[in-house]
Amino acid sequence: MATYDAIVIGTGGVGSAAAYHLARRGHRVLGLDRFSHGHDQGSSHGQTRMIRQAYFEHPDYVPLVKEAYKSWDALESEIRTKLFHRIGLLEVGPPDGVLIPGVLASVEKHNLTVDRLSENDIRNRFPMFRSPSGYVGIFENDAGYLLVEQCVLAHLQLAQQHGAELLTDEKVVEWNATSRGITVRTTRAEYSAGQLVVTAGAWSEEVLASLGTSLRILVKHLQWYVSPSSEMQQQRGCPTFFFELPEGCFYGFPQIDHRGVKVAEHSGGVEISHPSRLEQRISQSDQQRLDNFVSGCVAPLTTRSLDHKVCMYTMTPDEHFIVDRHPDHHNVCFAAGLSGHGFKFACILGAALADLATQQTTELPIDFLRANRPGLYKTD
Ligand SMILES: Cc1cc2nc3c(=O)[nH]c(=O)nc-3n(C[C@H](O)[C@H](O)[C@H](O)COP(=O)(O)OP(=O)(O)OC[C@H]3O[C@@H](n4cnc5c(N)ncnc54)[C@H](O)[C@@H]3O)c2cc1C
């Protein structure tokens, strides 16, 4: 049986980064994935992911996202390819909603620099967008987007260059941990290692069944719309955008290539019991919600779409990630339930998991993501 220092189950967003950090530190790593590298069956595909520091979800994420910025910069330098486009983010919402007060809480607690925009400021500075009356905006200059598949592939390419063995189209069917080490059985073979890192995305509940976490899988649609005007192009200064509206939260990216302007809904989403139940088509009502956002708030867009992709959010009950050592096995650590906002952290969570696997602890600020918080388990 082939033996390694560490095995990573799932080499998507976070697992690719964990494999990279482990290999870079000189460990013998095996990364296993049930699909091919950079595939579109999980949660890390669809061209782009937003990255921002003024974190409306909770100010606790800010120190971690600052570390993530450094880590993406380091990855870019090593791979010599641009992955992170700092083109700014316009956020629009009611002054007493969830988004604007949440952003301002992080700004104030962590002394971040943003521009506060009145309704008029939004109209004058960003004429391509329309916001409901009485809404305000925030512009975060240092925010932007990551090229999601390219980030995953960069981590995997460098992991391999640092000596990691990466196997694809090989599903893990069972793992066992004892005080002496771990064994992993796949559809093809059996492997052993000193440490196990589980980063199985939407399959986390299945792969980490003994943990008993309560995770929900939500189906999310990405739609690329036709823009007849050049106003929505990145080169013309169109930023990423996020709107909190009475009907839900919607976001999008400027046109970066022939594919058009990508728009999606952050709120809502149909729940499925298992990733195998994911259907590729968009329902009429989901399509209508996106079309309504586009025609109401994004002036230069038509509602003709050029492309569509389906993706999954894996939600924890409190919508914060779980990143920790397994409570029953000192040699197993995991990241799960990235709740629709985890990609920007993928690189740094990979580093944190490499720390947990090799040193049992990390100095990275992930304490608030521990597995022992109340309400995370089916039995809670
Ligand atoms: C539509 C959409 C938009 C998003 N927008 C943003 C955004 O703007 N900003 C942001 O920060 N985040 C965003 N997110 C969230 C972010 O993309 C995810 O949180 C993140 O990509 C999840 O990474 P992961 O490694 O947990 O999962 P994945 O990348 O899906 O990786 C899990 C991997 O495990 C593998 N696997 C599972 N089970 C097994 C098994 N038994 N054997 C072998 N391999 C296995 C899978 O094949 C997969 O490759 C978005 C998510 C979606 C779906």
C-alpha cells in the first residue's frame, strides 16, 4: 500500500491549496478527487469569485481575509499569472439592511478604507447601475475578483511541482483513522498516511459522516448576459457589484471576455439532499429572478443570456465555515460548510489546514471557525 505523510480528500478550492501548502513544506502528499482538475461539478467553477475585505457577514473574517490577500499575491508571484483583479466593488442596499450596516461594522472595527456613497453619488459615479430610492452605497477600492478555475489549477500545478501526487477520477469510498495513522480506500486502491485532510465541499456530510454536522446544499445559477454597450466592460472601469434588494441579494462582475456579464443570486436557492441530485437546467422562476434584477438595476444589459452554469453552496446552520481538527481523531483535520462565501479564503484555509495537519495548531486567525460552536450538529 502506498504511504504518504498526508492525504487530501477533495482537491477543489480549499483542497488544492492544502495540497500545495503541504507539498511546498516538503511533505509527501497525495491529493484525491472524484473528478478532473478544475472541474465544474462542485463549488469552485464559473470563471470568477468576488474578494473583499469589508466583510458584511462578520468582522471576525477581516484578519483572515487580509492574510488571504497576502497568500493570493504570493501564489500569483510563484505561478507568474494574474489571478486576482483588484477592480473594486460597489455595494448597494438600504441603510438599515444587512449589507450596509454589516460592511460598516467591519470598516469601523478594522479601520478599513471605503467610499460611502449617497443615492446621487451612486448615480453619478456608476451610471450603469440603478438603485432603489433611499438606498446608499459603499465602494471598496481594494476588492475585486479571482479567476476561480485558474486559482485551483495554479495550486494544483504548483503542488505537483513541489512533489505532490494528484489523482483524479478516483472517489474515496472509506477512510479510517487510528492512533497509528490513517487509511483511505478509493474506487481504485488503498493508501495510508500519517495525516488526513478532508476538503470535500458539497460532499462533506457524506465524507465526514461520523462528525454529524448539519449541512444544507443549495443550488445556485450563474448567468452570463449580453451587454450591447461597452459600459459594463472591466477596461471601461465597471466594478464588481452586490445589491441587497427587498426581493433578495444579487451580484455580478463586469464583462471580462466574450462570455458576457456574469450575474447571480446570493440569497435563496433550491435545497437538494445530495450533490448527485444536482440538475443542470435553470427553472423559470430562478431565471425570472435574475432577469428582474438585470432589467431593474443594471441599465446597459439585455436579458438575453449567453451562458449558464450551476454550482452548489454548502451551508452551515450559522453560515460560517467549519475549519478544525476532527474532535475524535487527532490526525484528521477538515474544512467544511463554506456557505457560499469561502473561495476568497481558499488559499489561506489551505495553509491553516497544512498547519493543523503538521503542527496540530495554527497561528492563523481561524479560532472563530472552530467545530465546537453550538448548533452545528444534527443532535444539537
Ligand atoms: C455560484 C457560486 C458563487 C460563489 N461566489 C463566491 C464569491 O464571489 N466569493 C467567495 O469567496 N466565495 C464564493 N462562493 C463560495 C466558494 O466558491 C465555495 O465556498 C468554495 O469554492 C468551496 O470550496 P471547497 O473546496 O469547499 O469545495 P469544492 O471546490 O467543490 O471542492 C470539493 C472537492 O471534493 C471532491 N470530492 C468530494 N467528495 C469526494 C470523494 N468522496 N472522493 C474524492 N473527491 C471528493 C469534489 O470532487 C471537489 O473537487 C460561491 C459559490 C458558488 C457555488
